[in-house]
Amino acid sequence: MQVTGGCHCGAVRYEVNGAPKHVALCHCVDCRKSAGAPMVAWAAFTEAEFSLTKGEPKTINSSGAAYRSFCGECGTGLFYRNAEFLPGIVDIQSATMDDPDALPPTAHIQVAERIGWMATAHDLPAFSRFPGME
């Protein structure tokens, strides 16, 4: 399986060739804080299957052995690496993939840190666009 993607502005592009080890929605505080979102969708691949095809992301140490990479131009979060817990793995924020529907999540992880209201978020009314503009 070949997967391509990149940041919002196009400065960073990547490609992976292989099947993901897992695809999950992460609810940990570290992911939430770095993304400014209630959860982050990740698809994990081996480093050997991953390559940058354009640009060079910025990388920060976000906690302990955890490193997060993002576009230095537009700020899009892209990759997560943790040699201690996930050796040889690059986790890719799956929403940055050109076809994020190709790899639907199969699990919620780190739910011990989930924001309380996320447990029932799917029960909220849904609108195809903004309320009152349908």
C-alpha cells in the first residue's frame, strides 16, 4: 500500500509504502496539547517504509523520548517518534494523508486521559456545514 500526504501549505510532503502497524485515535494530553484538538488520529509505519519527498519538518522533544515533527511554515503536525515505546516506528497524523479515508482508525487509545465530554461527542447534533446555513 502506498500512502502520500503532507502539510497544509505543501512545504512538507511524505510517502509510505507498506501496511500500517496500527491506526488509532489518541486521547493523551500530549497529543491534545500539541494539536490543539480533543484527539489525534495516527497511523504507524516502520521507518523503512517512510520517506520525505519534499521539505524538512521541524522536530521538537515534546516529552521524554517523544519527538514531534511539524511544518515550520504552516505549523501542521505531521509525525511522532518515540524510540523507547515505539522503536523503529513513525506515527503519521492520518488527517494529513491525501486520502485519510483509506486508513480508518480501528481503536481509541489513551482513553484514561480522554476529555470527559468526548465519550458522548458522537451524540451531538450534526450539520453538513454551519448550523442555519444548510
